[in-house]
Amino acid sequence: MLQLSAFADEIGPNLDDQIATCVANGVSHFELRGVAGKNVMDFDDALRAEIKSKLAANGLGVISIGSPIGKVAIDQPWPAHFDRFKRAVDIAEYFGAPFVRVFSYYPAGGEGKGPIDPIGDEVIDRFKQKCAYLAGRPVTLVHENEKGIFGDTGARCRTLMAGVDSPKLRTAFDFANFVQVHEDPLANWELLKPYTVHIHIKDARMSDGHVVPPGEGDGQIGPILADAYAGGYRGFVTMEPHLKVAGHSHGETGPELFGVAVRALRKLCADRGIAVAGA
């Protein structure tokens, strides 16, 4: 069966609220991104220890570190960014998370400041360095397709995967993010299926990009999950509903709408014979 995880900071900043809402909705793992208004990359030792202890006490784990690594312009200094990447890996190991979510860089100057295709070689080189660093470590990078970065389209995501050609780099498939760049998620699923080991649950309408509960938009979540399940996918699907705020670097949903999103996903899966844990 599929396993449920969540960007629990969408529920709210308070750790206890995040935990309670996840437990109530049958979510077993965090995709750890934010607590107490702080990004996972900026947790101090005391906060990290508190999170680890409380998650364990409630039978929860961490499937992925929801890092912002790679969500910067390609002309930002590489050594400092690479050091920050190493910190993300250390955090993943501390929490026992097998994945670190990453992005594939904006063009020089930032999002929308120039053409994307010319940065491809540099992006691939950086990812090769990251994957080399991960040799012998129990962490895999999962690249999320995102508007404005190199890997915003299915074709460039495929170029990145093939160019790096490492088992340490796989895909985290995001339905809504493809819709919001006017790409067909179903067509991109066919391109990226061989590389996909993680899935983000967020849906949107093609007409205006508005984020909606799973199954109510044009993300083709039902058909894609059915195909993934039929093909043997038994990994995690991470709730990232964005139902209150769909911001540039964060989303907000709140506990009530989070429950709405989980129930919508469960119904969508039940209608297609897909078993989901925690029902």
C-alpha cells in the first residue's frame, strides 16, 4: 500500500499541532521543512532534538528533508551553497530520512531573469558533485519539478536525470507544479516514471493555476497514481495541499483543510483500488 507523509508545516508552525493533525489523519511520516517558523536548514540542536524525540514518541518518522537546496540563482557562489547542501545531508542522517528534496536552480539573476536552457551543463555538473558526495551515505536526492528552475518541464527533468545518471538522484513528482507551467502531468509521468521514487500530492487548475484539493484539478492525480500502483510503486505520497496559501517558498493549509485534502486523496485512491496506509 501507499504510505502517507506530509509537509506538516502547512498545518501550522507549532510542532504539537503538526503531530496531532498528522496522527489524526493517518499520516506516518513528516517531510520535514519547518517548525516554529524556522526552516529545517536553520534548526538549532535543541529544536532538532525536540522534534526527533516527539516524533518518535508519537510513532512518526521523517521520510525526507524538505530542503530549499537548489532554489537559488545559478550565479550564486557555489562553495557556500555546496556547504549548505552538506548540512542538509547531515540533517537527513540525524533524522534517519532516506531522502533530501532539492531543486535545480534559477537562471543567473534569479527566477525569470534569463533563459533556462543555457544553464543545463552547470546544473548537471553541480548535481554530479552532490551525488559523488553521497557515495556510501544512506541518502538519496529527490528532485522536485518547480516553476522557473531548470527542471520545471518534463523534458528538462528527464535531461537532468539522464545527464547525471546516478541512483543518488531520483524524481519527486509534483502534479500541480507541472500544471502551473502548462505542462501535461500525464505525459510527464511517462517521461519520469523510471526515475520516480517519491510523489507530492498537490493539484491545480490549468486555466488559472489555482491550487485545489486532490482530484479537483488538472493534475491527473488519479490516473497517475493508478498507473504507479499497478507498476509496483509502494512508496510515499506527501501531502502538500497549499489550500490556503500557495507561496513561492512555502504553503499553508491549516488543520481543517489538511483533513479535507487527505480525505480527498483517500477517496480518489479508494475509487481506483489503491490501498493507502492509515485509513
